[in-house]
Amino acid sequence: MKVLVEENAGVRKVILNRPKKLNSLTYEMIVEMLKKFKVYENDPMVKLVILKGNGRAFSAGGDVLAVYNFTTAGHWSFAASFYRKQLTLDYLLATYKKPLVSILNGIVMGGGAGLSMHSRFRIVTENTLFAMPEASIGLFPDVGASHFLSRLPGFFGEYLGLTGARLVGTEMLACGLATHFILAKDLVSLENALRVVGSLDVSDISTISDIIVRFVHKVHIKQDSAYSRLDIINECFSRETVEEILLSLENFSANREEKWIIKAINYMKSASPTSLKLSLRSIRKGRIQKLEQCLIHEFNVFCHILRRTVNDDFFEGSRSMLVDKNKNPQWQPSKLELVTEEMLTKCFDKVDDDDWESLQLPAKSNQSFILESKL
């Protein structure tokens, strides 16, 4: 079973169980979780749901290879259906009526972030590693990233989305992507302690919070962390265009020998120019949108990418990075200045296809939680 379920009194655990594939999300897993979470949300006996992953990852993202293989075989509509289901699940969890605790003990990227970043409780450990590296394969930070990245302090969200930068658990806590830091060795004790919630008459948020706080481990962010350079990040990533952001980073790099700046520049120079520009526009657009609006515009962009509306970058990036693994994708256009505003605008418009439908999300009150720095 790729999704396991444990039931104990009023507590339910949903466990991603594809450890050899870093719990990358298949269509079947998405459908199964949608079914389970809907049942639990409407079951008065359920007081708390815990979401976690087996192995060394929470989830490294969606099964990109499956999307690539189906689409190159001529079935782009399957990939669109996969993504529609995935965004519907992300929205369900973001607006969930029951308390949801996501335990991120390991790798959390892409689709894994979409599942967890709007949970009320987002627990990280010393094993947690977060990133949104989509631009490296011709995609863009999606699954609600235009919402949760745009709400990070300053322009830190633009930094993460445009550079694929990796964060450890302490940095996630500092910027607000996580709510609590707990040592991995204490997670079993935490889960056992949370069983008491199942005996409550109501889903008591304060009781859950009090239990989690008992296991919190005090941490400090390292001096060489990029988050400790938020002033420089704000200076560079507040610029209007990707070209200006990159130039600003290069100017700083000329006078500073800081690894995070060098990594940022190298990533941006190797990523798809179109993806970088789509990423920036998506995050900026998301800053003034509600979550459902963010998911709808992300769905539009993803479908255009699948249909090769402006280029083949996703297919070229997937071939190079995941299939042939030569890590030398040939992007088209190959330079930032060749990616036009008209190309970007097309990707945010609705798809002109008789069989295509816009993303329709169920009417629910948005209960997604404001991200804020905890350090």
C-alpha cells in the first residue's frame, strides 16, 4: 500500500508509504488521500489527523516521470487530471475543518510542500530538507507555492522560488514555513502523547498546541544561513525583473565571497529562463490573491506547460535531468531577455481547448494559516 492509515480512538494517521521513491506522489496516492481526508473531515469521531511519511522523506514531490511519460505518449490530459486532483487535495487540506499535524521528518519538496505548508501544525526536525527546485526542470513553484512563498518575510519567497535554495528545519522555523522544531528521536513520544486528543469532546487546538510545545527543541539559526542575510535578499529579490535580480546578485557577488549568493547565481543561470520568469510572475501575482485564486492560476500555467504553448522546456528539462541525466538541458529561449511578456501572459490565460476546463474548487471558508517567523 502506497498510503497507509492508522486509526486510534479519535486520531487518524495518514502515512505516505513509497520510501524507495522518496514518497513521490502518484495519481493513485492522491485519489486515495482525497477519499480518506474527506471521510475524516466529516466524521464527528475524528478529532485530529496526522500526516507523515515513511523513510527519509515526507515527500519529494509529484511523480514527474509519470507525468513526463504519459504526456510524451500523447496523453497530456491525464497529466492535467493528475494535477487537478492534486490541487483539489491541497485545497482540501488548506481549508481542513479538523486540526491537521504535518510531520516533516525528511525531504519535503514540490508536491510534498503543497500537501503540508497550509497545515495548522507543521513540525520539522534536524532531518528536514525543504526546496522548490521546479525551474531546474522547466516547471515553476506550484501546488500553492505562489501563496505560501509570497507570504514569507520580505522577498524570501522570491529567493526560494528563483534559486531552488535548500532550507533545513531551523531555517524553515525561522522564516515561518514550520511552526515547531522537534528532535526526530522525540517524534514517537509526541505521536503517543497526541492520542489523548482522541478522547476529547471537541477538536481542542490549544490542547494540541500545548502537547506539541512540550516536545519543542530550542534552536538557533546558523550565521552562514541565507535567511540571516535577509537584508541582501530583500535588496536583490525586490527588483522588478529576473534580469535585474540576477544582475543585483552578481554585483553583490563581486564584493562578497558568500556561498549562498554563488549558488543562487549558478542555479538561475542553469534553470529554464522561461520558468524563472513564470516563477517570479506567479509569486508576485500570488501576493495579492487568495489561496484558491493562486491554485487556479497555477493550474492554468501548468496546463500551458503540458501543451507546449510557448516551448518544450518541461519535456527538455525532464529528459535531461530525470531520463538521460546528462544535466545539460537546451532551453528555448536560451536567454532571459528572449522570454517576452506576451509569452508569459499566454501561460496565465485559460487554455483554448474545447475539452479543457478551468480548475473548480469546492466552496469552503479559507482556513489557511498565516506564515510567520518563529525565531
